[in-house]
Amino acid sequence: MFWKKKSKGEPESQRIIPPADSRQAYRVAPSEEAPITLFTGGNSYEVLDISSGGLSLTSDDLNVGDDLDVEFNLPMGIELTAERISIRLKVLRRGRNNIYHCRFLDISPEKEDKIHKYVLERQKEELRF
């Protein structure tokens, strides 16, 4: 193993720089058997992936910068009981094929824990197959 010598005057925080595209939370796609549908106003959208920090969806009528009050059900456990989540979203950017990437705003620790639990359950499901 090789170690980089410290340069004089180089602060420790500048030696390790994380990649710019690193995510803060792991994302999973909902299962085909239990999709997640997001509701806002009179519209509904299929969630493509979700993490404890946000989600992505397809749409033809959203705009970057929109703040939306949304609701969705998280299917939980073997019985797929639903956890209802009401939260505010910020549309951050639009990708290819009208995929919008959104971040949760002012998420409570309880809601973040429920979403994180769902993500962990989906990870376990994916590992089983």
C-alpha cells in the first residue's frame, strides 16, 4: 500500500474530494407488484425511484422549480400494508424522456424513517432474486 505524503500547507479537508455526482441516499425502484403512485392536485404520477431524500417521476406538465404538496402510499411488509405519506416536493431538474428529479422539503424524521425503511425492504427483496 502506498500513502500520499502530506504537502506542507495542504489542509486535510482538501486531500479527499468526493465526486460531484455522489448521492446522499440510496434509491430503489418500486416493485411491479406494488407500484407507488404520487397524487397532487388532480394529477397522479408513477414514481420511478425513491430514496429518503427524494424521488423521480415522469410527467408532461411539471416545471423545474415547482413546489408541490403530494401524497403517496408506501407498500410495507409482506402484507403490503400502505403507509400514507403527505409531503412537499421541490422539482430540481428535468432529465431525458420527461423524467423529473425531486427532493423532499422539510421532511420530518418520522417520514424520513418510513421512507428509509421502505428502501431497505426493497433492497432486501432485490437481493433475494
